[in-house]
Amino acid sequence: MTPKPNDKMLSYAQSLDKADAPPEDMALGSYFAQKVTLTCQ
């Protein structure tokens, strides 16, 4: 699945400096990471 972060998340992520970090419980990367489903047969 292709990630589709909302405008609020995009703005927040773009506002962070390299030295900044979001709160650990926010899981910011999960808003931007692709997801795959594997099916073994």
C-alpha cells in the first residue's frame, strides 16, 4: 500500500529539523512507510 499522509502530518514532518525528533509514541514513520502483505502458499 502506498502511504497517504494527510496535510497535517506532511506539514509537521516538513517542519522538523534534522536535530528534532517527534515523540516516540507518535510513530511518525508509519505515516510515510509503504506497507506490504505477504502470502505464503
